[in-house]
Amino acid sequence: MSQLLRNSTDTAPYERITVKPVAGAMGAEIEGVDLSQLDDATFAEIHRAWLENNVIFFRGQTLTPQQYLRFAKRWGDIHLHPYMKGMADNPEIFEIIKTETETKNFGNRWHTDQQFCPEPAKATMLYAIEVPAAGGDTMYSNLYRAYESLSDGMKQMLSGLKTYNMGDRKYGGKSRAERYSGGGDTMAGRVAPPREDMNSVHPLIRTHPETGRKALYIGSHTDRFDGLTKEESEPLRKFLMQHARRPEFTCRFRWQPGSLALWDNRCCQHYAVNDYHGQRRHMLRITIKGDTPF
Amino acid sequence: MPEGRQLWNFRPYETIEVARIAGALGAEITGADLTKPLTDDLYSEIYQAFLENQVIFFRDQDLTPEQFLAFAKRWGGIHLHPYMKGLDEHPEILELIKTETDTYAFGSSWHSDQMFAPKPAKCTMLLGREIPPAGGDTMFANMYLAYETLSDGMKAMLRPLKALNAGDKKRAGGDRNRAERYSGASGMKLKDPGNIQTESVHPIVRTHPDTGRLGLYLGSHTQHIDGFTPEESGPILAYLREHCRRPEFICRFRWAPGSLAIWDNRCVQHYAINDYQGHRRRMHRITIKGEEAPF
Amino acid sequence: MAEAALNTNYERITVKRIAGALGAEIFGVDLAQPLDDATFGEIYRAWLENQVIVFRDQDITPDHHLAFAKRFGKIHPHPFNKPMEGYPDILEMTKRETDTYNHGGRWHTDQMYTPQPAKATMLVAREMPPYGGDTMFSNLYRAYETLSDGMKTAIAGLKGVNNGDSKKHESGMTRAERAKAGIGQMPQIDPTDIKIQTISTHPIVRTHPETKRKALYIGSHTERFHGMTDEESDPLRQYLLDHSHRPEFTMRLRWEVGTVTLWDNRCCQHYALNDYTGFRRRMHKITICGDTPF
């Protein structure tokens, strides 16, 4: 009964790490780990906890960019963002900064990372350098739960649908560069769009390649359903987006400097809460390559 | 299509004249006197016009109840309304009356007749007896067009779906059941449906048994998509309802005493406009039985 | 305007904000001990400033709970739910391992449907699941302030009709029907004994009697606008409801046994997450009388 809401793939206890779930649907804090020194057995347990909880959190880490990258590479090859430039001296690390004067933040919609790529990033990790005194939390939503909680009739109907996901969906009529230049241009300065916009078609119901579970693979990059007009798609798209973020499917993480979050883009959405105007927030992000959704 | 079912064989008209009244559907027929018994050829031509235009209109048909019934019986078995009583002398004829003081108009929502029955009525005939000086028109919507104008992706998505249609739930867009609605209609004689089935699941995309064409099949009786929760159904049904009533899919008929309309419930929705408060309107209605369950 | 995590103008307590929008933890207070007026004064101020205040690790009896609550005002009896044995002023809310229905699982402010809704609610966690059962809160001042000037003008004169037993309840059942079906966490008062009026009309833009700030006073009990039909009200009502709990206006509280939380119903909504089915959760609740909204 107590495992009802978790993704348990394994009932054996953890030996090298302590795993503490943070909410009913998803999310767990991992304790007893120094990410700059991990043996294979510890890493294996971390990987398992990640699959079981969709997003895992570490606190109190002190990582140099090189140590951070070394940890990231254990998960796979590094995925570079098609639209945004990395750090000058470490192009595989992407800095996310919001200054005291800026008003817009990066990631302020419910989405899965780079859903517009033909092979979207499987994982994203975020490491906090500087965080506001209060605010700037990140919310996550479990897309397995979003799928499982639909009626059988709805699941059946959705099984045939594909989504059309856009790299620059132009929310409110504005392109990425236009959106990010709100009261400062830290993020706008990082925009480096490809010559051609990247858009991809993916199945709406995605099977996780490692757990085999089905997830409602939708996010803010999803413009419409493939083969349907935008107008025809809208009611259902809106319904599914609102469904996916029901509080019962979510968890919320409060950052401190040295916190690291690692989430699985194949089965959860996330949302960067923009509630800390006037304070600075500085994060380092690395994304790990994924494969073609099926 | 069921085994052995033949589609209608369309031929040129020889006796009647058929004049379209709008781009989407609807035609007025002249050259037929319905007070006299119909020859087979004449009936065939009229039925063909009915299939081609989905709703047909005749003017100045001064039919007695007996003549009306005789005409109707050429079309098939007479369907008795589960919720309403007919005329005392002719229980197959329903008298729809809205008096000067009534507020509720029967049929004032987009719907197809008796979608809630396992074999819904095939067609409905309405004869104008007393008509207000202005107002009380009826609108008709072409459900073939509503389907055909959807994208291929949307069509594919809807094809396998069915919906639950109910005779006495709160109508879509309203929050009262029949008894509550009819309390504003003094002339309507409600009756208990008894043992008749008044909730049925039908496909949302329906194939017409005579033309083979596909049309959307939903109306105000439609509660939700079968197998879905009402909450999940809401957005899709709301979209389809809005879509079905686009002006481009509609024709509108203005009544006079002796006007007769016959519409095809298998591919048409209709709407009785309630815009003549303070005037009397009286109609006679006969519905023809459906021969099969929708497929 | 930058706001520090630690409000430094408190002398007897430590106030640590929880999220950008609202909420603060109060440290340095033992609620089992009598509080002198100066300390209580600071607590009261922190409550008005942060809308939701949280005390951790409090080891208090129902009598301590009552004593603390009474400092805020007269106790408000719940119109529908029966109180605890021996404590007519305390409601015990228990969700058992086998229960699926969750009390308070929608965005609302307490007892909006009475003529003088409770100004404050104080909740003590007695038994908690190992994870899950968080409560989210939303800042209704922000919800109001972030509307456009045009919208503020449009809604200035609107009143909401709030119904304590709305037919729009997500279960589709009235309270009596839910009680009969055995759903619900509290015994119900016999309908013929209900003394308080349970449908009330209140302004949609409410001025807080103490802070004088305006809040968007809407919640799940709001059925429609006064003077309008349901159909006319729905689009705007739905818009305002969705707007009232945007992530940027919210915080999320994770309970532990011994957590005591006090929130201000005049300027915030809350939502009790139902993500712990299979575990037991037991809370004690006291509500404090308020006045007529204006």
C-alpha cells in the first residue's frame, strides 16, 4: 500500500545512500553522498533512485565545474541546447542567471526539456551557485501519474496521437530573444538560435525506455497534435496540460547554494517559479543526451 | 455498412421541383399535393430529395390529421415519443403548443431527435398549424459537412469514439431536467416513459444507411464520451458542438400555416428558435421509427 | 523591492520566509509555554506580513492549541462538521489508510460561504504520513495586484455568491450525500441543526481589515457572480480562479508531527494535497471568528 504512488522497480533496500521521498507523487532527497567522489556501486543506487522518483535532490554539494561535468558524464553524453550558448570556458555547462533587475526568468512554463529536438535530452541537472533568500523554487510534475489517472477511454483515444513540438513557439507572439529581453538581457545574450527552427513530432503517450512505463509526454513546447489543426487541438491540449499539473502529481524543491537536482525529462515536467524579483539567482545546468521517443 | 444494405440509387427528378434554400442544406419542394395518396414514383422522388438535401420543405399543405398520418406512414413505422402524449384522437401525432404566456419552447437547443433511444427516429415531420406573425423559425445544421470539414487527424481520432446520450438528464448547456423545463410550457402533456430505454451509447461518427456518407452524431442529449469521465469529455464535446453550428453549415426556415418540414435525424441537428414571446404557435409532429441502431 | 529572508526587525522571534510570495517559519517560540504580550505581538505581526506562519517541533496538547488560538480571537464553530469529543472548539480531521477522499482538496479559503467567514485557521499535525499530504497556499493580494488595471476596474463592483454545499463540488455530491457514502473525514452535523447561514455573497475584491490591502477574494465555494447567471459568470469566474493560484503566488508546506500553522483566510487560499492514499494523517483544526468582508 505504501508503495502505491512510487515508481518502485525494486524492493531491495538501499545500502549506500539514504533516499527520502519528498511528496506522494515523486521526488526524493538523497543523503549521505558526495558527488565529487562516487564509486560505481553508489552511482548505481543513485541511478535507481532517479528512475524510481523521477527527480532526485542533493544538498550541500561543493562542485567545481570540472567535478560537475565529471558527474554529469556518468549519465551519458552531454546534450547541447540548440538555442542557447553555454559558458565561454565550459560550453557544455549552461549558466542560468536572473539578476536583481531582470523581470523574466528562464523555464517559467510547465515543460519537459527540449521536447522540440528529435532526440530530447533524457536528463537535466541543475546546480545552485546563488539563490534568493526566499523564492525561486522549482516545481515538478509526474507524467506517469498524469497518464495513469486518465480513463481507459481517454488513454485509448490518445494512444494514436502524436504531438508537434516547436523550438520557438513564440508565446504571446514573441520569439525567444524577444521574451528574454525583459528588464535586462542576461539570457537574451545567450540566445543563439539555429539557422532553421527545430520542431519535432513525438508520440503523446511515451514509453520510458528504462522503466517501460507510459507517460503523458506533453509540455509547453507542444503546439498541437500532428494531423490536427491548431484550433482542433487546442481544447484537448489545454485539458491535458492542466491535467498534468494537478497538485497531486507534483513536488516542489526549495534551493540552497550547493543543492543539485537531477530530473528525468522522459517522465516529468518542471516549472521555474518566478517569485523573487529583486534578488539574484545563479544556476549551472547540464543536459544529458537522450534517444528518440517511442 | 451492414451486410446486404444498398445505397440509394439517385435519378433525375420528373414530377417535383427541388429548389435549394441555402448553401449547406435544405430545399423547398413544389409540384406535390400531399393531401392525395402518393404514387410510388412520387414518393421515391420526394425521398431522394430528402436524402440529397437532408431537410425538405413544402408550402400550403392543408392536411387533415388523417391525411398527415397517411402521408407519414409511407415513410415507415410511426415512433411514439416516450415522454410526451399525442392528440387524443391520433396518439401518433404530437401537438406542440406554446401559448402566449408560456416561456419554454420545445426543442430550443441543438439536437437530433431521440438520440437517447437504441434506434433513434429516422426522420421527423413538422406541420405548421398556427404561426406567430414573426419568429419561431427553425434552424438546421448539416452534420455531414461538420464531419467533412475536420482535419484527417481529427477524423481519425474521433472515428472509434462513442457517446452516451440521455433522454432525461440535464441537457447540455442547461441545468434543468425535462420536468423542470416543461414547467414553462403549459400545453405540453408529459408522460412517464415507463420501461422504454432512454439512455443509449452511439458512435460519434455515424454512417448514413442510405447514402453511406459519414456525419458527426451528437446533440444536446449527449452527456459524455463513452469510457471517458465527464471532465475529460468536456473540452472535446464543447469544441465539436461549437464546430457543428458554424453558420456555413446552417439553413433557416420561416414557417407559415400549412408549411411542412421533413428532416433526417441521421445527418441533421435542428434548433427551434424561441423568439416570439407573447404569441401563440401550434405545430403537429410525427416521427418515423428508426430501422436500425446507429453505426 | 528586495526582501530579506530574515526580517531583522523582530526581537523576540526569528522569522524565516518560505517562498517568494508568502509564508514564514517562526523560530524561538514554545507554544506550550505562556507567551508574553510582546512576543505575541511580534507573532501577530509576522502573521499579517506573511499570511501563513509555521511553527516546527511544537509539543502541545489540545489545551495549549486552544489557548494559543484564543489569543487571536473568538473561536468560530464549523457549520457542517462535528467537533472532537471533549473539545467543542477543535475539529479532528482524520484520513485513514483506506480513505480515498481528501477534505480540502481544492483551492479555497475557509468558510467563505458564511456571512462572517473565519479570519484565521490554525492547524496542528498530530499524525503524518512519511511523505505526502503537503498543503499549498496562495497569496490573494498578489493575485489581485497582478491583474491589469482594466480587469481591476471591471471586477471592482463584483460580488461572489459562495455556497458551502455547492452542486459544483468536484465529487458531484452534496455534503449529506458524501456523508451517507462514508466519504469525508469528519462526522457531519445533522442538517436540521445547522444554525449558520451557508450561502453568502461577498465582494470579489476584498479589503483586508487590518493591512488595508486588496485581495482577490475567490475560491472553490464561489459559484457565480451576484446578479449574473451561472453561464454568464463561468468564463470570468474560471479565469480568476485559475489566476488566483499561479505558481508565482504560492508556497508549499511540508508537515511533520508537531508542526503548527496559522493562516489568514482573508488574503490567502489553501489546497490540501491528496497524494498519500494508504497512509494515515490526522490534524487538529481551530478556526477564529472574522468579520463581514468588505
